[in-house]
Amino acid sequence: MSGPNKNYDPVQVTPLNADEVEQMVARALEAISAAGTTADLKAARLAHNGDRSPLALANREIGALPPQARKEVGQRIGQARGAVNKAIADREAELSALELEQRLAAETLDLTVPVLTQPVGAPHPVTALMDRMSDVFIAMGWEVAEGPELETEWYNFDALNLGPDHPARALQDTLWVDPVEQGLCLRTATSPVQVRTLLNRDLPVYVVSPGKVFRADEYDSTHLPVFHQIEGLCVDKGITMAHLRGTLDHFAREMFGDVRTRMRPHYFPFTEPSAEVDLECFVCHGESVGNPARPCSTCRSEGWIEWGGCGVVNPRVLAAAGVDPDVYTGFAFGMGVDRTVMNRNNATDLRDFVEGDIRFSRSLVGGAR
């Protein structure tokens, strides 16, 4: 670097020439604008505003100028470096915001995607089958009705035409809540839901009521004190036994495929006439009957499987619910869900249904047609 020189003419020094400074600034602004990333901008800053950049080297030459020339040249270089610094700061803000947006887009978490944080469970086979049964009737335009599991004696027995001396009221069959005198019990069927429906809804009524029921039964391979039923109720004008038969035939085909049903005369206090409904075995279709070479464990080679009970609603039940039996008729049916699951999947022990083994639930739900 040369010493002071009073005869020094800055106009003749190329790095300090106004045109040359403008070209330096133009090249710097072009490089800054062309930078596509913060890394590119850093390289442009070093090339055009670093210690070895043309503007930095030109700034060093100011000290060699005579005092009267330094002010003008200093302002020129200062303004040039200021313009470059501002351009760098503006571009850095733009690139930082752009890169942040790109990073956030790339790292976005889709909170709607399930994350496996613990072992996956499975719907209980009874719950899954009740949902499927309900779907069959919903598709037919029926509704699903629910009711309390703790019921009064009137809803559970009296309104259903089960008299005071009916054996179902006995302690060996019904789980009464202490004190017994208050007349509260755990419902023995989902039939009370049908009575509540008739009392609370306008006619006609087409409802199906799946749910949990309670009996004072032994806990063994074929009995549980807590099990599940699904019952249906239809009350309308002109309803006959033929409507019941057609409904159950459709229900059976939806649940078991191409099978037949049959009805055997029976007695229920809440329906008259009443019948037991049997299913044609959906495994052997009756071919195992009298055929030792082809035994069937599902129907025990009988060709038919007992499915549930049904009948035309007893006029006394309609009258108890405030329905005129001379104007309206109806039918009702009910079957056990747990035993249906057993039949469909060849399960042998009802106790497996309440043990909570996830392997059991997965195996049956996966095989539920």
C-alpha cells in the first residue's frame, strides 16, 4: 500500500472510479439475486462483500488518497457496500423463509395416520357380530333401540305377560338387586327394550335391540351368567306370521349364506302363536344326517341348529304398552349372540369369550363371515 500523495487523482484510479464501483455493485446484486439457497448466498457474500472482494479492496485504497479526495470516494464506496449489505440481508430473509417453509412441509406430521404406540387389539367377536346383525336390519330400514341393564320388575316381567308365579322370577333364574322388595333386577332378556319402545315411540315400530343380559346360570363351557341377545320387534297394521317368516329367512341368509329355516311350535308368554326357529346346518347342509362317513360337529349330524324363539306379539303385551291390539299386530324374535358366534366359528367353550385373550378375539373376528 502506497503512502499519502497530494497529487493523487482518484478519478484516474480504476477501482475507485464511479463507473467501476457501479459495475461492482451490479455484479454483486446479480449474484445475490441469483442465489437459490442460503449456502449460495453465503458464497455470493464472500465473493462480493468479503475481505477479498473488489469493494473491500477498493475501500483499502481510500487511505492512500489525499485528504480532499477521501470524502467523495469514501461516500461512494460506503454507499456501494451499504447497497450490497441491504441486498444480502433482504435476500437472506427471503431464502430463510422459503427454506423454513420447505422444511416444515417435508417434516409435517400427518396426525390422521394411526401410530402404533402399543400392541393392537381386536374387536370382541360378540361385539363384532352384534354390529353385523344390526347392520342387516338397518339396511332393511329398521332402527336400533337400547335400554338400561338394570330394569324394574314391571318392564322385565309384568309387561311381557310373565305372571307373579312364573318360574323365571325365581332367585335361581333372575339376579335381583338388594333389597329384593324394591323390584329391581338385572334384565334377563332385551325384551324390556321392546316395551320401552312401544311406550316411547310412535307407531309403526320396527326396531332391533342387541345387548347384554343376565341370568343366574352356572359358569361353564356352555353357560355364562352374562351373555348377549339380539331381539327384533315389528308392530304395524296387518302384520302376520308370514312377515315374521320372511324377515327371519332374509336374516338367516345374510348371516349364514344360502340356508333354510324351519319353525317348530313352542310357547312363550309374550307371543301367541310362538315358535322355535331352526337353521339348516350351514356347514353340512343336512348331508351328515344318517351318514357316519361324514359327521358334522356343528349340527352334531342332526342337519339343523336351534337358533332362537319368535312369534306374533301377544295382545296382552300390546295392551300393556298402550297399543290397541284390534288395530295393530306385530311379531317379535330373539336369539343368543354368543351361541351364534360359537356355531359360526366352531368354538367349543363359552368361557373363552370372557377370558380377555386377544389371540382368541383375533382368531374369531378374522373368521367371522
